[in-house]
Amino acid sequence: MTSATKSAATRRPRRSGKKEGFRKDHRINWWLTAVVAVFSLTILVPLYFTIVTALKTPAEAGTFSLPTTWEWHNFVDAWNYIDYPKAALNSAIITVVAVCLTLLTNTFVAYAVARNMDKRFFRFLYYFFLAMMFVPFTVIMLPIAHEMGSLHLDNQLGLMLLYTILGLGSNLFIAIGFIRSIPVSLEEAARVDGAGTWRIFWTIIFPLMGPINSTIAIITVLWAWNDFLLPLITLTDQSNQTIPLAQYVFQSQFTSNYPMAFASYLMAMAPVLIVYVFAQKWVISGVMRGAVK
Amino acid sequence: MANARKKKVSRFSTRKVDPAFYWMTVPAAILVCIFLYWPFLQGAFYSLTNSQGYGSWDFIGLKNYIAMFSDSRVGHAYLFTIVMAVIITIAQNFLGLFLAVLLNSRIAFKNGFRAIYFIPYTLGVLVIGYVFKYIFMVPLPALGQALGIDWLSTSMLTNPDLAWFPIVFLSVWQGVAYSTLLYLAGLQTIDTEVYEAAEIDGVNAWQMFWRITFPLIGPFFTINMVLSLKGALGMFDQVVALTGGGPDSKTETVSYLIFSNGLGNGEYAYQMANAVTFFIVLAVLAFVQLKFFSSKEQI
């Protein structure tokens, strides 16, 4: 494996020096580019439709044409109607706390399991946590709704806890391989210098986990921000609504004014979309890293 | 290998573990028990009772399970969920692989297109589902009327025979992004020298894909199939956004049925029996799928 990649690495510069190889690597297939562009319309057209509909009058909505008058006040109306700042703040707080808790806890669970796989107890824990991924949420939906109520966790705090705990299985799955690739010698050197396990984790391992931490953070942000089912069954108080839940609650009242509804959909997508536009390379490579491991 | 054989007494080492490692894991394990395994066992227990989710209850043994098997609504939900999941899984993987190969080829603006194709992954299913609901309700029937296409001139969402299509469409539209990304990750693990060598040997593009590319991304195909089937079987947001289970309960998935009747209609114990059955069905499907693909990969 390593010898093959090495030989490839040493051979490649020589190859690209040749005129033919150079030309081949940079030849662009415009036919394929056109096909890809046409297919990308399946994604861009619905987004375009969302934007133009959000800017129309109710009478004009329903076509793909540009609005004749640009009704920017639809955004203001939707903002006030669903109390956007409140829902957005709720979603933001839940998402941020869930991500921080996840990063600060799931990482050391993964570290402890990864470093002690030769012990029966930790080997058991490994399968215990991985098995979480095979319990579909549907199965615990009803009892967990009751449990959160009886523990008085039917609020934002409960949601943050659930995101932190229920994500553990897949986060562990993503992180363990990475941790095992970090050489133990680093830790041994620190241990000789008198550092304890916790100290070693926070000062050496956690910083080294940077790339995988960003993967976990991206996945958790997208899950917590866009999730609908967990808030639906967990949050009993209307004033705790997250953004997707607010869309659900107001959906039946939107029917008379679709442009306003679309303005509110757009505002629900906007925060993540804006971050994505500026950080798409980082987001894509982060999610990809979780896939390859 | 040699090391493992030497330790005949136990394959686990006897070295002492720093107590800090227990502090790192045991509290997490307890929390997982409280918030995942315990509710699961509790639900399984209640499936043997006549509980409505509140108040008193009695043991009724397996009556809930027996009643389920003659309940046509439950049966339809299982049939609908499984058939839709199979359609979605196939469509998602076919399109995902197709798009990944395209995005990995020598096209212009590669990163830009990659960013566009990944947008759906960042959107919430419910919200984009409402957008599609409107598209299926207003502009599409208008288009159907203008073109004189009969089945398209009324909303598919209210047509009992066609209401499944928008649900499949939304699932695939949103889910194909992640499949594409997984396949793209797989394609990038292939050394381009393999293709250069094949090109010298005069292999055509079709052979190149089926004889070289596809076998090399085999593990990514397996994980993609497993993940997309798992996601499609748990389908919930799509149904809420588009049809609400209608028309005439025709588009109810198992998750949707468990939610709507278990929390609202006082069928707590009955729907818990449904959930436990669903768990068993999913476990069997996952097992069969993994067996099937791991045997394929060895060939």
C-alpha cells in the first residue's frame, strides 16, 4: 500500500513533465459539463422558485416567472407572524449548545474506547455504543416522549441532551479510527513527564482531533438545526419552538398567503445556506472525511 | 496475528487501566441507557399491556401483536414503507453514482457544481418539503392543464394512486446529495494510474466503469445502500410535509402511523407493539443486507 503510493508520488512529477500527460490532465469535456449543468437545474430551479415566490403578491404566486412588483415586505410580515427572532434564537441556542456538548464529551468517550480496545470492558462498550446506530428513532419515539415529560426535560435543555447523547454512536464510529491513527508515543512521552490522562487528552489528543471535530460539528449542526421529529415530540411549550417546528405549526395558517409562507421558508433555510455558501469547501470535505474515515 | 495466537488464555490484555478512562466512558454509557436502551425496553414492556400512555393498565399478553396482524392499516403502512424504501434506495444510489462519476470526470467548474449538488443536504426536509408541496399543488397541475396531460392536471398529492410519487421525489431529491458525496469519496480513493494503465490496454469507458471503478468502490456501495435504506425506512418528515398520510391513509409510513396514533389517539401500547415489530423487521433487513453485500464483496 505505502510503497505503491510512494512510487506513484515519485513518478507523477516526471509524468506531468511530459507534454502529452500534461495535456490529458487538463482536457475539459464540455459535453459532460453541459450534462452536469442541466442536471443541476433540478436543484437550482426549486430554489429559484422559492425566492421568486417569496417576493410576489399572493395573486401572482404559482408560476416560475419573475415578480412584476418586488414585495420585500413579505419577509417583514413572515418575520413578525411566526416570531422569527424567537424561533431562530431557540434553534441557534439549541444547535450551538448541542454542538459544544457533543464536541466536549463525545470526543473523550471515543478516546477512552479507542485506547483500551484490548480490554474486555472497553471492547464491550465499543459494541454497546455502536449498537445505538441500529436502534431506529421510531422505535423509542413514544416512550422517550413520555420519559422527557416525566423528567421535566420537555424543553430546550432536554433537546440539547438528546442531540448530545443520541449522536454518540455515529460520532464514535467516525472518531475512533482517527484516534487510533494518532501515535501512542506522544501520550507516553507526556505521561513520563507526569501528565494525567485527562490532561493528556485535553492538551494533546483533543487539539490533534481538529479535522474530525469539524466533521462532527458540521454533521451535528445540520442535524440539530434542521431536525423536526425530536423537537416535535420533546418540546411541549409553544414558546420553545425551533424554526422547523414553527413552520409546521403555522403551515395551516399560511394557505391564504403563500408568498409570506415562502418568505418564512427562505428565512428558515437562510442561516445554514449562507454559512454553506462561504464555507462549502470546508463543509463538503468535512462530511466526506466522515464518510471515508 | 502471531501475537493473538500466543495469548491463548484470553484475547484481552491484563494491563491496568487508568481509572480516568472509566470516568470518561461509564457516565456516557449510563446516559445512553437512560435515554435510549431504557425507553426501548420500557416501550417493549408496555406493548404487552393495554396502556393508553397514561392512567392504569393491565397485562394483555400478545393481544396487541395479534391484533396488528389483522389490521389492514398497519399492513398497508408496512407495505408502503418497504416498497417506497426500496424505490428510494435504488433511485438514490443509481443517481448518486451517476452524478458522482460525472462530478469526478474532467468537467469545468468542478467545485462549483459539487457545491450546488450538495445544497439539498444542508436543507431541512420539512421546510423544503413545504416548497415542493406547493410546487406539486399549483405550478405542476397548471403545467399539466396547459399541456393537456390528464394525470398531471390535478394535484398528485390528492390522487390516491399518485400521492406516493412526490414523497419519493422529495426523499431522493434531498437524499441523493449525501449518496453522491459518499460515492465521490470512494472514487477519489482510486489511483488514476489504474485508469491510465487500462487506457493503454484499450479498455472502453463502459468496461472501465464496470470492471475497474465499480469493484474498487464496492465498500462505498455497501455503506451507501445500507444508509439510504435505513433513512428511507424511517421516513417521516416527507409524509408530514407533503400528504399528512393522506389521501385516505394511502401514504402512511410506519413511523408516521406510530407517531400520529401512538401519541394522539390513545393507542400507546398498540403502537408500541408496532414499533417493536418494526424494530425486528429492520434488524432482519439490516442483517440480510449486510450478509448479502459482504458475500458479494468477497467475489
